[in-house]
Amino acid sequence: MNIVQIEKTPIADTPHKVDVRKLYDTENAMTVHITLQPGESLKKHITPVDVFFYVLEGTGIVEIGDEKKEVGKDTLIDSPARIPHCWYNESENVLRFLVVKVPRPTTETKLL
């Protein structure tokens, strides 16, 4: 059994410069936990595989392709491969969400 605790997982050094922690990484899938403080956002990027997001806490704005929606806790958002996407926390509270990539990418995410 492998148990992972977010607070004991190191923050990854990413171009986004926000709290990103890799929780699960096998050849079949990858799961990342992201925390965006008020006013923080990700850089727009393209992922080479399908992704889904699950909001754990707070509200944020997710942008996928030409669509932008405000989403909140206990919401799952599907993001197909090779579609530009981004997250913004324009609220006054912390936004936390999981990113699940299936299958695990074999090529790098491309920043736009």
C-alpha cells in the first residue's frame, strides 16, 4: 500500500510558479494537486493527453479552448488532449483542485 499526504509531498518546480504537487505517477496515469492562492493563475498550456480536473476547495475560472466557466467545489471538468487550457483564481479564497492525466504523458506540456 502506498499512502501519499499532500503536506509531505514536495512542491514541484514548474513554469507556473504556483503550488503543484505530484501525488501519483505511473505509466498509466498521473495525478497532480494544485493550489492557487487569490490572484494566482496557471499559464495557458496544451497537454498531450486527456485531462480531468476535480475541484476540492474554493471557486475558480477554468478556460478550455474558447470556453471560460466559473466552477466550484465538488465539480469535475473534462479537458480533451491538445486543447489550450488555463485556471484562474479571481476569488478571495484558496482554490485547490486535482489534475488527472490519462494516460500518463510521454511528451512535455506545451506553454503558450
